[in-house]
Amino acid sequence: METVSQLLESISDVGRDTARGGYSRPVYSTAELDLRGWFVEQAGRRGLEVETDRNGIIWAWWGAPQKGALVTGSHLDSVPGGGAFDGPLGVASALAAVDVLRQRGVQPNRSLAITVFPEEEGSRFGVACLGSRLLTGAIGPDKARNLRDADGNTFAEVSQGNGLDPEHFGRDEEALARIGDFVELHVEQGRGLGEEGPAIAVGSSILGHGRWKLTVSGQGNHAGTTLMQDRADPMVAAAQIIIAVQKSAAAQPDARATVGRLEPIPGGTNVIASRVQLWLDVRYPEDAVTGALVEAIHGKAQKIAAFEGCSVTLTEESYSGTVHFDAALQRQLENALPGAPVLATGAGHDAGVLAGYVPSGMIFVRNPTGISHSPEEHVEDDDADAGAGALADVLEGLL
Ligand code: GLV
Ligand code: MN
Ligand code: MN
């Protein structure tokens, strides 16, 4: 029987990013496919029956696939230069929890499945939780099929190259009916759990969050021959827009707004860009306030762009309102984990998407650095084992 840290150690070389640090494991990259292969192998070793559904979600079954099963799992894709735990901790803990349950001699009253969701981070095709959104119908199959990665490949093409039929993407009633309850274990992504005290928390809610693309258009030109007063430089507008994003969010208590990705086109040192794309991530508990904040940012961006002789467009890429996890399931998690604090999170999860359709809940494991989406994300071995034990306790109570 392997511990969670031994399981994670066995994939510690997969998708290491020597340039950015940490791991880059975009969905359906060699690294993520290697991790999927690793999961299938680990599930097989445990005698779990593995299937990949029509939306690319892997299911590993302890017991026959059935309606109303207990389901746990997470994701194996990462952000660029991410940590080792965001996603894989939940998958490895689910495998370890099955071992613990069997060692305890638990005889399940219903089947248990471990799931691996594709493109949770949205780091390749732009829409976070794409697998669970497709499963539930929260995104339409046409929109999903046409999403493109940075190289211009569509999600349909890439999925097809990995053995899926994109024509079969979309809400999957049968698969959804199989989820009686969903529990996702995840590394805690802030400083919600102190260094002393419990290493495990029960999730209560996920902050509403969305992504928008801003395209600033100007006049591409020569860096040497174009006088400063003759320029329509979208990079100069983009720089001011980023500051406006920061100021707008800082003026709204509890709001978070980030520009973490920016692409000048064509992107040459001696070239004034013709266009700049920047991606905006905004999070706030109330949809109406988020909407107003994004509109205010858009308004400021238009003024800035006009002043620089440029124009700007804003398009929504994805949105998830604030989620409160199922109250009855949360109570069951709290009862199974006495002394565990209850924590809200500002990070998105497949459990958040699923919560709109099936009872869902989360368990968080201490991250002593309080840093995530970064190589500095960390979980101590003992805490990881405590997490798998906690997941086993929760699953045992629900089986
Ligand atoms: C995913 O981790 C997100 O919160 O964006
Ligand atoms: Mn995650
Ligand atoms: Mn993440």
C-alpha cells in the first residue's frame, strides 16, 4: 500500500518545467497524458474498472458502475509553472483512500468511482473546468469544440487526436446520474489552515469567478521610424489598463482582479505591436457586483485605448457564480471530521461546477506556504497522509 507522498513521488518527474519552475501539464499534452496513463495503471493495480467517458473524464470504479454512486476525484492538468499538488493531490488521495478502506475491511453499500477531469485549469483552451462543464451541460458542445489553444488547434481536433469523438461531447445524463455524491479533496490554496492545529478543513463555498479577454488594437509600426507622437501603441494602452484593473478591484472590498497573461502581436523588440490581448480574471461573491466591476474596467479601458489612438473589445470566456456546497453533505463531512475547520475558498474547482447539479463537497489539506499556482505550493507528507485518512473517513461514512 503506497502513501500519498509515494504516489506523488512516482509522478514527480512528469511535466517538470525547467524554464518556469514547477510543472506545466496542460490538458492532453504529453505530460498530462502520461499522468492519465499513470492513473489508469494505478487504478488497474487496485482492480478498479476504468472507462473514459465521451467528454474525456476518466472513471475508475470500485464496484459496478451504477446510478447514485459515491464519486471522488480531481484533475491532473496544471497551470503553467504550477505546483505539484493542485489536482494530483486529490487524485492520489482518492487512490490511497481506497487502499485505506480496503485495509479497514469496509464493504461498500454502493459503488465508488474515482474521476479525473480534463482541463480543470483552463490553461490550454481558456475555459476552466471544461470537463465538468461539458458533463453537466454548463458549456455547450459547440462552444467547447471550437475553443482554441495558443497554437490554433481546436479542442475538437486535440480531443479527436486523443481518441474522443467530439460529436459526442455534451451533457451526459447517464454519467451525471451516476454521481450520487461528489467529494473532492484539494490542496488548500491560501493561508486558511494555520501551522498549528488541524491539517484538514471542510469546504463551505467557492467565490464567484470569471475570465474575460480584452483585445486592444492599434497600429503596428517600426520602432525606429515612428515618432512618439505618431504612435497608436496598444502596449502602452495595455499597461495603463492593467493598472486600472488593479485600482478598480482595490476600491471594492473583497474583489480580486488579475491580469496574468498578455500577448503582444506580433511581439518583436523593434516592433510597435498592432494588437495586444490580455486576459482578465475577476472574483467577487455577488454576480451583480462582479458584472458592474467588469463593466467599469471595460469603460476605463475604452477611455485609455481612445487616448492612445487605439480601440478595445471585451469578451467573456467563462463565468461561475458563487457556490455554496450542499448543506447536508457538508454536515456529513463535518461529522466525519470532528475538529476540522470550515473554510471558504477563492479558487475554482470541478466540485463547484458539479455542485449545481449533484450534492458536492470538498476537503482541503494544509498548504504551509499559503502559495498556490506556483512551484512554492507545498503539502507535508504527514498532512497528505492525514488528508487521505480524512477522505477515507468521509467516504466510509457515505458508502
Ligand atoms: C483554478 O484553480 C482557479 O481558481 O482558477
Ligand atoms: Mn485544482
Ligand atoms: Mn488550480
